[in-house]
Amino acid sequence: MNQPILEAINLKKVYLRGSEQIPAVNEVSLRINRGDFVSIIGPSGSGKTTLVNILGCLDNPTSGELNLNGRSIFSHARRLSERELTKIRRETFGYIFQNFYLIPTLTVLENVMLPLTFYRKKGSEDEGMKLLKLLGIEHRKDHLPGQISGGEMQRVAIARAMVNVPEILLADEPTGNLDTRRSVEIVEVLKDLSRNSDLTVLMVTHNQELARNADRLLEMKDGLIQETMDFAKKVG
Amino acid sequence: MITKSQVALKNLRRKKVRSLLTLVGIALSAWVLVSLLGFNHGYETALNKDIDNMGFQLMAMAKGCPYEAATLMLKGGTGLRYMPQSIVDSIVKEPEVERITPILMQAVFDPNKGESGGIAGYFGVEPKSFSELKSFLKFRQGRWFTDENAYEVVMGFEAAELEQREVGDKILMPEKNIEFKVVGVLERSGTQDDGTIFVPLKTLQKVFDKPDEITTLGIKLKKDADSSRLEAKLYKLPDIQVVSLAQVKETIMGLISTAKVMVLSIAVIAIVIAMVGVINTILMSVHERFQEIGILKTIGAMPLDIFQLIWIETLILCAIGGLLGIGLALAFSKATGLVIRQLLPYSPSGGLVLIDIKLILVTLVAVLCIGLLSGIYPAWKAGRIRPLEAIRSEASR
């Protein structure tokens, strides 16, 4: 059996609106293995982004436990400071978002290399170029984000997320701002990365069709995982 | 790999007009600051130079003379007081004295001077002792007088220009209607000597019927001599008063201190306005880049990294603005000196605003320190942005 890279036990996240308690994630337990490509789908407000934020150490849960590589990250007795969360994030995770969030004043290559400015885990300019080549946008290296298409911007964001050689890639609606053709291309890229780099990918999406590209599909509703589908054999 | 400084610099270029306006604010403050400090330094240096150019550190004169001399210059009165020239012999023996020169000041009304006439100053001097004390005076044409009783004049640079005289020309002393021969014209010295006409002492005493009388004694002290001791001794002489040029300097600097305080206040206000401008610019920039900063934290930036990034932006603004201001101050130092000269009751000759490398470095360090202080709050605020808040703020927009 594969070693779980992420293990959540009874994770719960409750938001307060006045005196009212709104559970966004409700007692979710799951295991994600190294190299898995997992899609999380569900309607708006189902808690999928909140769950991914907790799994990606962007947020603390209200209760429950989270283990990363067998190490306890959150538990009843342990909550992490923003500084500790940042350390874990930069050592383990890469993030891509619906809105790309590229720095508009930096070129494509500079955007890709930016994480190394803050945290030098591995990689040089060659590493950045290698990623751009892998994603098929090396010819855009000196362009500014405003000069390239949405699909290319998302590829740049993926390259930026990969430059620190993360173990887990979190993709929150990575195709939300792209047309169908480019959406398929981006998901293919994620799939290839997962297959070829032993990278664990967690993708949140509205699009059921795209979600089916993953090894596993988790469907969330009202803060709970309603259904799990395993397509691992399809991926091979 | 791109550095934090490059990221900061590129970000400042994002809002060019805003960055430029902030730069202008900093540059203006730096300009005011450099000019003020340059004025402080320059005024004192120019005053010292003027006093050094007098050639002597003490002046002895008949009691009441300075005030009467002033009246004379203003109204053309004739109330000058005199002291016997024999006093030279008693003072020259004092151990503190290196050299001494007697001077007879006289003024006549010249109806041809200016639009409605003016006072022309004549200094009766001993060529030997006077030229020894004022060895820095150089001749543009000619030389000192041929003998002590000659009817000859040496003209200061401006006096010669005004009267349009050259060596060999004649000049008529108004009121006395006596003709003198111009035997020398001095180079411009930047002192009051430029406007003076020098006559042999004995000749002037004869012309004004003041045999063996003088108005002023210039006394040059020996190196490291005790000036106050000599002053005390001179005060014991009857009807003599002593003016120390150090005192004159102190008095003038005292008068100027009010102007300095006012200019300093303006500089402080300008600096405070520039600081507020910097804080505002950087805060706005942080606010606009709320999500971007949050994302930087998701890709590995620690709070200290963000703090540094924002702080570097402030430093870049202040460094460029400071250098620009210093450049402006250097370029316009002469014009600033002229403006200040118009505003002050008395200003020495020479440049009033003196900007040297030390002053430039002091100002640059001061501007950078102010920049660092201004950047603390926006940088701290940016460092505290949580990535999740940044992402959620996008979702709520």
C-alpha cells in the first residue's frame, strides 16, 4: 500500500457569522497517496476550496488532524503560526489559482524564478527554462504576463508552482478562466506532471468532465465528501 | 535569479506618475535640506573669509567711531572721531602684536555718484604696513604709491569700474577739488576693499587737515596670541575702543540665526510632507497589491521577505529623490545664494551656499534614514498580510 502523503482525520472548519456557526468542512477524513492526481468537485459553497486550503496549509482547521508525510501538522494540541505555515508551504506545496496571480511587471521567466528569490530549494535559471520548455512556452520567456494568452499565463503559473520542486501541487479552479480547449490542455499538463514527476496533484474544479482525468474524484456537498470514485486503473 | 531589489524597482515603474510625484516631493525636500545646510556652512565660511581678508583680527578706534562712521556712510555727516597716530608706537610694543597699520577713513559727497549722488570712501593707508597685512591684494594694473606724500590713489576693482579709471588717469576728489593720479587698480578681492579708494596716509591727513590723526588701527595678532588679554590692555587706553573681529562675527551670526531657524523650520516641514508622501505612496501600493503580496507568501515569501521588498521600494524612492535633490541644490546653489542675499540684512561676499562632499553624504544618509523610517509602517503592514485573506479578497471582489 502507498504511503499517504496527506492524511486528514475528522477535519472540521467552522466560520462564525455573528453568533451563527457555519460549518464549511464537516468532519472530513481522507488519505491522499504520493503521486495521486485527485479532483475535488462540488457546487459552490460545498467546502471544496476550504478543504484544499486546509490540506495546503493555507488555513488552520477548527478541529481534526492533518498529517503530512506522516508528520502531524494540525491536531487538537497543535495549531501553526503563519510563519510555520509559510515554511511548510514553501517546502512542500506548489499552488495555482484561477486568476494566475502573475506579477505583471516581471517577465514570464522572472515570474517562474520568483519563488527562488525567497526560498532556494533547488533550481536555477536553467531549471526555470526547463519548466517553460516542458510546458511549451519557452518562446514567451521575455514576455510580460499582459502580452500572453490566459492558457499561457496558467502554464507560467504552473511552472512557477513547480520551480521549488514541490511534493504536492494544489490547483484551485485552474481552468476557471480558460476556454474548453485550453482547459483540457492545462489538465493534461497536470496529469503528465503527476505521472512523470511523482507529483501529488489536488485539483478543485466545477467541471466534471475535466475532473474525470484524475486518478480519484472526490465529490463534496455541504462540507462533506459525498462520493469517491477511483479511476486509477484508467490512468494506469 | 531575480533579486528583491529588481522586483522592487520594477514595481515602482508600474505607477510611473505616482512614483515620479513622490520622487519630486523627496527631491524638493532634499534640495531645501542641502541648501539650508550649505547656507549654514557657506555663510560662516564666507564670513570667516571676509574677516580673514581684513588682514587683522582686532581694530582699535576712537570711542564712538563705529556709530559715527555708520552715520557718515548713511548721511554724509562729518562727525568722525580721531585718535593720535602716536598710539601706534605704544600698541606695537605689545607682545601679542605681530603687525599694525594705521588707517584714516574719510568720506566725501560725490554728486556724480549714482542718480542723486553718493558717498565716496577714501582710506588713507601706509603702503608698507597696509600691503604687508593685506598681502592677498593683487594688482590688476600698476602698484602701490611712489612715496608717502604723493598725490596718488590705488583704486579697488569696483571703484575703478565705477569711475572708469585706469592707471595713468587722473581722478578729482569731490568737495576738496584736488586731483590725484591713479597709480594702481586692484584685482577683485570679494571684500569691501573692492569699492575703496586708497590714498597715502600722510597725503590724506594733509588734504583733510588731520595731521598725525587716524580713525582706525588694524592689529594683526601673533599666532596663538591671547586676544582677550590684549583687548583688556587696549581698553585701558583713554578714548580707545577695541572691536574684535571674532565679536563682529559672533554678532552677525547671532543676527543670522533667526533667519536660519526660519529656513530650518521650512526644511523640517518639507521633510515631514515628503515623509507623509512616501508613506502614502507605499501604503497605496501595498493596498493595491494586497492579493499579489498574499500570493508571494504562498510561493514562499516569509513576512521578513515582504518587509524587505517594501522597504527596498522606499529606499529606492528616497535614494533617487535624495540624489535628484542634491543635484538640484548643486545646480542652483548660486541662484539660491543670490535669493538669500536679497533677504538678509547683511551677507558676506563670496558664495553663500557651500555644498561639499561631506554635506552631500550627510544629506543622503539623512534622506535614507527618513526613507527607512517612512517605510517601516507600510512594510510591516505588508508583512502581516495572510495569503488566505488575499485569495478570499479576490473571491469577494
